[in-house]
Amino acid sequence: AKITYVEHDGTEHVVDVKPGMSVMEGAIKNNIPGIDADCGGACACATCHVYVKQEWLDKTGSPSAMEESMLDFAENVEPNSRLSCQIKVSDELDGLVVTMPESQH
Ligand code: FES
């Protein structure tokens, strides 16, 4: 699926991410700056925080209780905040756009 990662300064990275990988893994694999993922995807660090573009919120679903509690540790949390390691890429998400927060710039 084609995923667009937008850095805080507006720089866009469009990459193809294999279904089954997480949005975070897609960023790491393609050396996209702004997603640190210190915990390696265990939902335990909140350094993979992204904002999901409004029109995609239906498809990405809502965060789990564990993700919600980890998001409390992220900065500048918005209603469309997600931890990108908890979003699984599928063909459904082809065209997804996520933006990285200022704190990960
Ligand atoms: Fe650590 Fe997502 S990579 S919470």
C-alpha cells in the first residue's frame, strides 16, 4: 500500500509498504525521519506518534486501551493521534497520509 509520511516541516515521503507491516515499520525501513520507534513496536515508547489525516480515521480504526494509555506520554496529542506501530498496513490503507508531530522533528 502506498503510504505518505509528512514530516513536521512539510517534507513528504511516499513509499510502498507491504501489507502486514505496521505504519511505523514502513517508516523505519525507508529511513523516514520523524519516527524513532525506540521500543521497536511494543507500544511502550510513544516515539512513533503520528497524526492520521482526517479522512482516514475510519479505516485506521481507534486505538486500543494500551495504545491510549501510552499516548498519554506523547506530546501534542490530538484527537487523530495514533502510535504508528499499532496501525497495521493493508490494501485498504492504500493512500494513507500520516503527519509527524513537532516533537519528533
Ligand atoms: Fe514504541 Fe510505537 S514504536 S510505541
